[in-house]
Amino acid sequence: MLRFKSALSVLLIATAAAASGSALAHATLKQASPSAGTALDAPPKEVVLVFNEKLEGSFSSIKVLDPAGEDVATTKASVDPSDATKLRLGVPPLASGTYTVRWSTVGPDGHPRKGDYTFTVK
């Protein structure tokens, strides 16, 4: 009987850990275009960020900052209507220089995530 209770306890703890792990997942950046650290020959027309889970559009944003730290975008980022894991931002023609992409997202769990990276236009 003791072995059964021990096995049952281990099973319950493992189940609880697995369930809490998925409940605690946060929107994590999986892919970016342009990619971090990229040196581009031609400026991008948009920035596209792909996350591991669907995003809450009202609470997700992208800013593209020029070498002087000024936001270059004239519109707001939006969640792709055909794929809620993608956040898109159109950008005007960019001059040569290093740009910072600064993003902020909220996934279904309600936890905010932030990050940034740079790319260069030659």
C-alpha cells in the first residue's frame, strides 16, 4: 500500500508541475525579420516578430528607433489577422545606420514581456 501511495504522490506532483508549466508560459520571441544583428543592403519595409503563442493586440507593440533614438514608425504595430503569433509594423524608408527594435507583448496568460535588438542598414 505504501508503494501505491508513493507512486500516486509522484504522479500527482508530476501532473501538477506539467499543468503549472503550461499555465506559466509567456509570449517568447521566436523569430524576427529583420533578424537581430543583421546588416541589410536594402532597408526593410516592415518589421515582423513571431512569438511562441498568440498575442493580445491591444497590449502588444513595436517601436523602431533610429540612431538618434527617435521612433521612425508612423503607424502602430498590429497582430497579423491570419496568424495571432505575428506582430507587424510597417516602416518608412530607412537611411543608413543602426536601428533598435523595441517590443512589448502580452500573451493569453496576461504577463507582459519586453525586449529589444538592433539591425543595421548599410
